[in-house]
Amino acid sequence: MTRADAEPTARVVEGDPVRLPCAGGPLLLRGAAVVETSDGVRHATTRPVSALCRCGRSAIAPWCDATHKLLPAADRPV
């Protein structure tokens, strides 16, 4: 994944959380939401603030596991 592909690995399908993109990292969701992965699996947020992976390399997708910190700057989300 490159900077141009800096989209979360899932999309919000229920709720209206505040969305805060972190430069070089995840998309933070503040508030209750349900996100859906590309294969149709739904995941409810369980925390006041949840982090959606945007680098595409998280081992716990759709959630961020901070793998983006190990990537070269050119491969991190914008």
C-alpha cells in the first residue's frame, strides 16, 4: 500500500462517529460505530476512541496495531 491508498481497511456502516485521520497512521473514530470489512464482516467499536488501520498491514485488521510505525515513511498513510 502506498500513500495514495491511505484508506481504512473497513468502512463505517452504522453510527456517526467523529473521524480523525492521523498523519502516517490510523483513522480514529470517536463515538459508537459499526465498521464493515471488504469481505462483509461487521465489527462494533468497543472503546470511546477506536483506530482503523490505513496502512493495510495490521495483524488485527480492521483495527490498527501500530504496524505503520515500522514502515518506511514513503509507505505510511498520509
